[in-house]
Amino acid sequence: MLDEQRHPSTASRQPDSTRARPSPQVEATRFEALDDAEAPQVPPSWTALPVLEIDGEATPVAPPPQSAGRQPAPERRGALPEQQDEILVVSLGDRTPTVAAGEHVELAVGLLNNGPRPATFIVTVEGWLDPAWLPSLPVYRTLQPGERAQLTLTLAPPRHPASRAGEHPFAVVVRAPDAYPGRQSRVAARLVIEPFYDLRLGRPTPGRVSLAWFRREAWVRLPVANGGNAPLRCELQGRDRHGRCQLSYRVSYDSGLQPNPARFLLQPGERLWVAVRVTPRQRPVLGIRAEVAPLYFRLWGRGANGEVERHGGGCAVALAPWIGLGQMFAAAGVLLLAVIGMAMLALGALLALPGPAAGEPGVDPGATPVAVPIAILVRVADPVPTRPAVASMPGPVPDGMAAPPAPAASTGGVSALGPVVLPEQVTAPGEVLPSPPPTATPVPRQTMTYQQMFQEIGARYDLNWRLLAAQAYVESGFDSLAMGSHGDLGLMQILPTTWQEWAPALQVNDPFDSYSNVLVAAAYLDYLRTLLGSRGYPQEEWMLVAYNWGPDQLLDFLAAGGTWETLAPELQDYATQIRRLAATIPAE
């Protein structure tokens, strides 16, 4: 800045009314980076002035509307109004200066004291400019009557996304409150900032994912950012060298999956995590170890005045074969057991042959043959142990179903739902269950096997009945009177709070009745499946983990960026054991 000076009496102060300053507003990122703590922070971007000073009065300016999770596109800003005073005369050498971000441009300002008194001119700038771009303002210059002066203002927007490309209206304002109070001149201009492009593509995380028969998809997070000052229309494309994987992308939580390549818009300074879903197009049929397919990404960005391309680091996708080393050992073990079983059957057939005649050498007739025990893991063909049900409402009862008992009354400190286990529902070992009250009518229940019970309840809630049977075996070992260390009840080990919440809606009240217990568990599993499916986790594994761990704990874990690989091993084993056990139960 040339030929400028500061007024000696006001060099240490800057009046609040001399200029209007824009205030930055920090905008949220469009995609929350899977709630990971390592998500990049979004730098601030300038939007609009909340207040604009015109003729000494503050005029509010409404900010542009913002949609949730998206950075608004810059609106076109009109020129500020002009006002030329007959005494305080000001002129500009260039009304549309142009500058590249990170450089500076000089603006010539002419002053004329056209009044009868000496005056100290105060030069300020108002409008859509960051005050940091004009660090030396305001400028003070004393002029005698009829004297002219030439000032040079330096505009230096930094190379930063906040220095948005395009036109920035501003006005040079001149006042002389000491000699001519109430007078001012205002000359409008536009600062044109040229665009620059800085597109960034980070390394995908995790660096290695695995796909197997029990894990049909994997997710990779890819950070992208626009460090330039102009919007970019981006195109993200991934590929693997062998063409074994199929990719799809989710740019934000509220958007669906896009095929390869993904297209999206990045505003200046915007950073986001793109979620990439990897699914196998084909996997090796037979192999000793997993086949590794390298995955690479490329990002294009197209702006109004140019194009930029970036290549990102790749990650590895391990494709487990359909028949691996573990399956080979399992098949060998099954074959060995089959051979041993056939040999034992043959031995039993030989032992069953008639013995030799009396007096001939042979086997001692008094010898006892060795019995071969047969262990049945899940006894789905056994009948379900039933408990007497009590009818609570008059009217006909469907065949094979027990009418729900009347709800317990609220007395003392017991909740309106009543106790989870009624005193008359508990007996000592070997004690006979007392008869129901005289006013209640016992309702007969048709005898059914475990398989029939699981099939009937599974069809009601669209659940795999073999999954219910396997879960009952893992939870209680098919013990309908089991009680866990945390008060877990019955065949499916339902917590008392869960029973009190769901049993009234299903009109059941005996947690130790097998049918009632499985009915409440199935309704709760259906609720968990719907809840997790709405959050993008429809797999059976997550439903089983939520049943065992609790939905609140699981949702907090997933919101913090947790994945199946980072889940506690005991929770993984719980879900995996049930699903593997269910696969061993015959369909019929």
C-alpha cells in the first residue's frame, strides 16, 4: 500500500461502524466417515455476510438455505449500491480486478477533498471479502481543501478453499467524520478470483478384506477431498486386475448404492468418506489358501476451467475358495467316520449271526455284545414338554393353542405387568404342579414335536425354523426350565425385562412354557432384524449378536465404526455357532 498514513489520534482504534465484516460458518461434512474417529475435519467455508452496513445502518442479509449434510452451492451475489458524495470524492482505477488465489492484486483509489475544510479521510472496504485479505484497513489520509491523493489497496486472497472462485462484490467506502459528519462515498467493484484445483484421494481402509462362503460382501472406506476453491464433478472408479470383484459405492447415508464408476459433486473444502462395497463376481472352487486380488482406485475431477486426475493406493481382497483346506479336512474326517461306522455295522451283523451248534468251538453264548451309543445333538423330533395353560378370556380357543392367562394385578411394588414368574409356576424338583384356581378352566394343548413347534413359529415370523432350533440348543440345551446367571428364562434364555415388554403383546405369561418362550423370542428376533435392516445390516449374524449382546450396545458399536472383524470373538462365535449348527439340521 502506497501513500497511506494512519491518523495519529485514531491509530490505536478501529471504529466498529467503519466497515462490515463477514463471519465464517463451519459447515458439516456431507458424509460422516462411518463415524470413525480418524475422519478428516471439514475446513471452514465462507457463505454470506450476516449483516451489511449501508448508510451507517446495519441491514441483515439472510444466509442461503442449507440442506442437511450438503454444502450449499455459492449463490450469485449482486453488486453493492453506490453513493458518490459531492465533497468526499472517490474513484477507482479498476472496477473488476482479477487475482489468482495465493497471489495479490493492487487497486488504485483516488481521493479528492472538495470541501472548504481540511478533513481526515477514512478508507474502508465492505462486502463479500474476508477481512484477512485486507490486513491494513482502515487507511487514514488527511487532505486540505481541494487536495487530491492516490492510494493503493492490496487484495491478497490466500490459496485456500475459503477463497471461492468467482466474483466477490465489494465497495470502497470513504468517510470524514471529523470535518463532514454524516457524509460518505461508496464505489462498488467486483473482485474476480480465478479457480484452482486440488483433488485428493487417500488410501482405502482397511488395507485388506476377506470374502468367504459365510461372508459374501466386504466394505472399504475411501477418503476423498476437494482442497481447491471451485466445485468439482467427480468420478470414482475401482478395478481389480483379475476381474474377480464387483464394486458399488455409497457416497452418503441418504443415498443408495451406485454402480462402478460412482459420480458425485465435491464443493470447495469438502471432504468425505466413500463407502465401497466389494462382492465376489467369481471365487476359486478348490484351493489350499485364499487368492488375493489387488484393488486399485482412480478419481477424476472436472471443473469449469479444467480437469484433474488422481490415483489412489490400492487394497487387497482375499477370496477364499469354495473348498479350502478346512473343508478338505472336514470331508476326510466325515469319510473316516463313515468307514468306521460301516465297519461297526458289519461287525454287529456278524455278531447277530446264529452261533455254532453245541459241542462245536465258537463264541461263548454267555458273552454280552458291546452296545454302540448314538449321540443326538439337537433332538428336534422329541415332543415338546407342555405346562398346563390357563384361559383368561371366555370364548372358543383354536385347536392346538392355549389361551393366554389373565394379566397379574398391580400390588405393592410389583409393576402393572406383574412378576415374570408367578409363585404357582415354580415347583421343587419332583413336586407336582398345583392345580389351577377353581375359577380358571384348563385349556388342552395339542402335543407337538420341537420341529413342529419351531416350524409353526418360524413361519409366523418368516424365520428359519432350523435357526430357532439351533439357538434353543445353544442357549439352554433344550431345557425349558433353565435359568441363567442374569435371570435368563426358559428355552431361549429370555431376560426378564424383554419378557415383560413382549409377553403382554403376545398374550402369554409363562416363560417356562416352551411354546410361549419361543414365541416371544421369535417376535423379538423379527424386531431386531427389521431394526438392523433399516440401518443397513440385514444379515442374520447381526440379528443374533443383537439378541445376545443387546440392540443398544450393538448400534453404538456400529455407529463408532465397528465391523465384524473388530467385534468381540465371543459374540462372533455365538452367531457363527448357531448358523453352522442350523445348517446341520435336516430340512425335514
